[in-house]
Amino acid sequence: MLFPVAGSRLFIADEPVESPRGPMMVPADAWVEIGETEALGTLGGRYELQEAHYMDGSADGGYAAVKGVHSPNTMQIVLGLDYTDPGQILLSKAYRSRDAFPFRLLLPDGVTDRQWYALVLSIGEVFDAANNVMRMQADLHPAQSFQR
């Protein structure tokens, strides 16, 4: 099954948590849409590669590889900059906080979503091409696995 993303909506909730544990419990009316969303980045992660080389005279040269520690990828989002947008104001607040905030990506079908807690690690103004509008770029680092 394919999931279209055109028309997806990104939300943040004003409920920071120091150490997220267990399923996300955010009241429906706590979500604030982050307006002017243009690019959504990726959610996922990767494992460190643990390699070992040893001398045993075998044909493969004594090589072994296994998965090590898992780390989430940082999700980079791009928005049309709007200092009056409530979601962008809350995103800026999350950037200034040391705590993780709840995020929700609602796909265009209005049902399918992804929810996760993230630390807002960076935020900045993007000037891009001179014939364009200013944008905001933020890096969201998941503090808990996202829910499918």
C-alpha cells in the first residue's frame, strides 16, 4: 500500500516531557498544527556497525560484522517562515527547552499518522534564492521510537 504525503499536516503539542516512556498519551485538543510545512524529512534510524577481524587462516580473512547500538535519524523539516503561526511559535519554544515535545504527522487520509517525542536541536531562517520567501528549518531528533 502506498501512502501519499502531499497534503500531510504536522502538529506539535505543548506538553514537554523529560524522559518519554510508554505509549504517547496526548489529548486530541492539545495538538497545534505547524503551518506552512513544505518539507517533512525522514523518520527512521540506523545501527552502528560492529566489525571484528581476526587471524584464523580462513578464506574470508577472519571477518565478522554485527549490528551495534541503534540511533534514530534526525528529521529535518522546512516551513514557510511565519512568526505569527501558533505552531511555529510552539516549535521555537520547544527549541529553547531542554525537554522533548510530542509531534504528530497526519497523512492526507486524515487517519494514518506517526507520533513521536522529539528534541528540537536546531532552528534557523533559510534565505534560499532571492526570488523566494524566507523559510524556517528545524531539526527534530526523536527521543522515543515513532508509533505506526
